[in-house]
Amino acid sequence: MDKKNAFYAQSGGVTAVINASAAGVIEAVRENNATIGKLYAGLNGIVGALQEDLIDTSKESLSDIAALKHTPGGAFGSCRYKMNDYKDSPAEYERLIEVFKAHNIGYFFYNGGGDSADTCLKVSQISAKMGYPIQAIHIPKTIDNDLPLTDCSPGFGSVAKYIATSTKEASLDIESMSGSSTKVFILEVMGRHAGWIAASGGLAAEQAGDPPHIILFPEIPFSRELFIKKVEQTVHEKGFCVIVASEGAQYSDGAHISGSINKDAFGHQQLGGVAPTLASMIKQSTAYKYHWAMADYLQRSARHIASKTDVDQAYAVGRAAVEMAVQGKHSVMVSIERGSGKKYSWSLGEAPLEKVANMEKKMPRSFITKDGYGITQKARDYLEPLIAGEDYPPFKNGIPSYVRLKNVLVPKKLPKGFKV
Amino acid sequence: MDKKNAFYAQSGGVTAVINASAAGVIEAVRENNATIGKLYAGLNGIVGALQEDLIDTSKESLSDIAALKHTPGGAFGSCRYKMNDYKDSPAEYERLIEVFKAHNIGYFFYNGGGDSADTCLKVSQISAKMGYPIQAIHIPKTIDNDLPLTDCSPGFGSVAKYIATSTKEASLDIESMSGSSTKVFILEVMGRHAGWIAASGGLAAEQAGDPPHIILFPEIPFSRELFIKKVEQTVHEKGFCVIVASEGAQYSDGAHISGSINKDAFGHQQLGGVAPTLASMIKQSTAYKYHWAMADYLQRSARHIASKTDVDQAYAVGRAAVEMAVQGKHSVMVSIERGSGKKYSWSLGEAPLEKVANMEKKMPRSFITKDGYGITQKARDYLEPLIAGEDYPPFKNGIPSYVRLKNVLVPKKLPKGFKV
């Protein structure tokens, strides 16, 4: 049989829209059944390939695949598993190729961030070296928005919409309370290395001076003294202060804010993170009553308030990966390109994987205000289209109706398992 | 002039729908302008009455008032201010009556929880004693759902919908990650004295065994040993464990879970709350990777995912308060009554304020499973209708479009301010 099968896997932290990419891949493979055979999904990402745990996506109904477009999380399971270099761990790669050979897999679609782009590149290189050609194509995904060579990363727009909306809503709450009670509200958001998510909190402000009053970016060295001064000044002027803090916010020496104050009873570094640490600083320096929130997984799974732009792009990059494969392409990442017109438009392109892997795109300094605590109009112009549009999931009994796939495993063909 | 004016104020923690009650009051007062004069709103709750900071709601446009129905927070400002007993603080009450007299106010609409019901009752009693009759009517509001003599409290249904939805979404996220990474997710929710909000997390489960696997209620004494055992058992069986923990969860001696482990570097009781404390316990007893989230204000301001049932009820109780006043009623709270049919229905009633004030309605034991970690079908039957229906706000530039009122203050008539 000449027609090769395909493998798809989800990698790293999941998002509200990674399943939309999966839907794009699955639907496009079905449409291209003259060229591509079956599509197998890795159970728990690349680990599924290594352990020969392959899900037969042809067992899923059309309607369940369509429902992936509005279902958060990773429908096939994701993983945090970084493949080593070939020279350090040849057995891993040999095993991968062995599994791919056994199941006649010639297409490798990997859906993830920077680390996965690196894995995707390695698979492509090793397969050539081992004489079993695999067309490896990377499908971008990361809420951190730090992938290079693409205007944005699917997953980010929906987190950004959630954070902008939540910041606006919580700001109205604290403003109501500030007359006689809470004066400071801190929202901790994700983004360990880049401040894109924190920046999206700035979209809550419709006019200059609107909350959030302080955004803490990983890109701007934190000064406790200046921070407290800014909080006091803001409460003095506005009556309250709203802070959006990136989990990656750090001092000039690279030490993270979190962990700098609290230890638990056993002397362990604290559990908390940036928000409770900032709250502690405010408690020590001022008399303000404060509240803080830690959105954690809520922000990246909040499909109920996904960005329509983001959903559309996530679905489109999945489809495009398959179309590129059919065109014979490999070792590329599908990229999103922004049109040059004043009105936002986007199209898909491709970027060579060796230029994508393991690079991080941080916030440009020009996106951050001079004082380091806000976003500029340039940042707003970049961010706003990415959160545009609503795409509500269907609801049942008051909560969103999300799909659960059957995830039928393909019978194993290899004699024994592989320990990862 | 015979026609009396009315006073309306928001009290305590605000909600996603308290402004819908305000809209109901304002619109009903305008419709009843043959009986009631102007409606003044207190700037920052009852404090606005004491300080003669009265907002003239007649300056607001019809469309802005209508937009209150989809705007979270307290549009006139709320307060955390408890009136003392008359015998301890007669000056406060005398001041109130003085302000009401000066502005010809004969109707007092107070929108809040148990404490405010108490204030409302006192105002009613004192006004009679001081010979200046005030029709005091309480409009129920509390996310805690702990007001007695009403089937539910406006504000609760929307928080419940947010928590149920967020729990479901985060559960899909951690399930995807659990193969190789995070095994435990903890969501801390509000509700210091009653477990209604925590219980709503249980609605995320569609089938027995679905997450959340553990709910911690204030009503059930916490045992660290049993908790860890249950977490381990769940991870063993399901591969991961989702926990919804009430901020009010406590040991059998009444000590709160939060604060039982962490102290900051200065020896202060920790900042964290229940979620990080539970995370610390898990860290000390198991090798599981965990994540935790603290929804805080996000949960009670999340108008973008409000329950339509809740919005409708919040608006209706506001209108009903005015209609009751027109009928000459006073010293009552508007209540929500559930129909006896199988299909959910509700209507409005009234409850005498002296029976409402300062009582808390806790979760009945029959709503909690035998092991203390889940909700029963009875709880589900009670809760589900309260989160039913969606009522999305309009969006602009990717975020909800919320109204900001003009809040024009009435010129003061009294010589000097009053310090609260």
C-alpha cells in the first residue's frame, strides 16, 4: 500500500483552542483521503507514539470532530516530555521510527510551542538520517504567544480575551468596594518568559487612566520600592489600584518575585506565586486592604469566552498543515501573517522549522510604556484584533457542552512497550 | 409637596447582577412617578446617606439604566459598613433621618445580604420611633446564597454558573496534562460560612465519577489525613484529582484551613488561603505535581457568564421592592419562591425583615454526599435551575461593553458633613 498514514499529537500546556487545530487536521485528512490514509493521534502527545498508544481518529463521528472546535483541553491528552538530542538518546528516535514504520506513518503533525517545534525538527532530521522519510509539520500553539516567525500563536488570543475581560470585570468590582473597603486588587496571569498575557490585561482600559493601573512584565525589572510608590500614588489619585502581574515578573538580577518572601513552615520556598507575594509587600508597606486572584488553568481553558479570531486561526493552521503535507512540504511550521492594511486581516504562511525551534519572542520595548507599567497604543493595535469576536460553545444544563471522544486505540504491532 | 422621594443603596460585596436589581428599582420608580418622586442612590451605599452624598438617578438616560442589567460591580458604589445598634450609636440614626427629612425621602430600598437586612430593619424601627415614617424594603443580594426565607439569593446563580463552568474547563485541562505532568488541581471559591458556591462546582460533573472529585464545604469538618487519602485514591483510580475548596473550609474545632501552614518571613499568618495551603499539604505528603487557582473577585464579577435565571431574578426583585412600597408595605424583604412542579418555576413573595436579619442558611446535610466530598442529586436538583440560561453582555473591541453612569450628586442641604 502506497498511501501513508499520518500521526498527530498535542504537546505542552493545552489551550482553549488546541482541539480546534485537531479538528482542522482531522477534517483535512479525511478530505485528502486520496493522498493520506488514516490519522492516528498520540495518546498523551509524543509519549503515545513512543509507547505505541495510537488513537484511531477514524472511529470518531463527524459531529464529535466538529465539536472539538468548541471544546477546551487536549482531546487526546498532551504531555510535558522533551525529546533529548539524538546523540544523547538514539533509542528514543529509533523507537519512534520503528512505531511509525509499523503503522505505515509518513506524516507527522506536531501541535505545540517552542519545545515541540524543536522535537518536530529533530524527527524530521532523524527520519532522513535513518532512511525512513517523514514529512514533519509543526502546528503552532502556545498561550504564551512567544513563537517567532508568526504574527501570533493560536491559544493566545483566547487567554488574552479572558484576561482583558476578567480585568475589566474585577476592576468594576473593586471600584465599587474601594470607598470603604478593598483598595488594591492583583490578578496573577501566566507567561513565564514573555509578557504578552499580562499585556492583554491592558486592553481592559478603554481610556487613559482606566484600570489596570499597573502591569508587571517579565521584560521589565521589578523594583519593590517603585512598585509600592506607584500603588500608593494610584490609590491616592484614583481611590483604588488594579494590578495585572505576570508569573514571570522578576528583579533585575533575574530572581522571580514569587518565592522572594514566603516560606512554609518547613522552610520550603512558598507555593504562592507573584500575586500573594505582591499582596504581602503591600501589607508590609501600606494599610490598604487588598484582594488577589490567581487565574492559573482557568485562563487557558476558558473556552466559554474564546476569541473568535483565535478559534478561526487555530482551526485554519490545523487544516493548512495537512494541505502543506499534501503539497509535499516538510520541516516547516504553519505561520499566521498579518495583512498590512489598517483593518486587521490574516493569512497563513510557513516558516522553516530550524528558525522556529527554541526561540522566544518577547514583548518589544515599544509595546510597553516608558514607566514600564502599561501598554502603548502600538501594543493595543497589535493585541486588539486577536481578541476580537465571540464564539460561544453550546450550553446544556447551564454549563458548556463539551465533547469527549471515544479515543479507540489501534492494536499494537510491536512486541513490547517502551518505557519513557 | 406630598410625594416622597426614594433612596436606594448597594451594600456589601457586589455581584455580577446587583446592577440588574438597581435597574429594576430605577425603572419601577420612574413608572410609578404618580406615587414616588425622585430616586436618590447612595454613593458607596449607606455611607452616601450618612454623608449626604446622594446621586440623582433621574439624570441617567433610559439606555444607560437598561445597560445596568448587563454591567457587573456596583454602579453607585457599595460599602462594608455595619450600623451599630441604636442605643450604642444614636447619632448615626439621627443623621440618617435628618438627611432623609432634608431630601423628603420616604422610601428606603436596601440591596444586600444578611447584615444589610439587619440595617434595613433598624432603619425601619428607628424611623417609627423618631416619628419620621420610612418604608424600608430589603432587596436580597448575596453570592453566598445564605439568606433565609428565600429560595435563593440574586448574585449566587451567576457565581455558581461561573464556578461550574470553570471547574469543568479546568478539569478538561488537567485531564489532558495528567499523563505526564500535573495530577492535582485545586480551585478555591468564596463562601466563608456556607458551602453553596463550592457545591456549584459539583455541577461540572455530568456523570458519577466525573470531576470535581473532592469538594470541601465549610459545613463538613476537614480532616487532613482523610483528604490526602482521598486525593491519593482518586489519582490512583482516575489519573488525576480535581478539588473545589470553599474559603470557609475548616477543621472540627472551627480553625480555618487557610493559615494553618504558611507564615511569611515576618511570622505573619500567611496570605494565601485554602488552595495554596491544600497544595502545601499535597506537596508534603505526595509526589504529585499540582496547580491551584484562586478565583476571588473574578467569580463574583463575571457578568460575561451570568446565569439568565439569576439576571431575571435580580431585576425582578428590584422592581418588586418598588411595587411593594407603592402598595404601602415596609419592613419586608422581597423573596424568591420556587414553584412546586417538576419543571422549575419561580415567583416573588415577601418575608418579614425581623425573621431575615442576621440569619445564615447553610447547606443542608442532605445536599452533601455521605463521605462529605460531593453533592447529592437533591443538591443538583436545587442548584441546576439557578445556573440555567445565558445572558451575554454586548461586546466592543473584544471585551464586554459595560456602562458607567454619570452619578451626578444632589446639592447638599445640610450644613456640614458627617464622619463615618
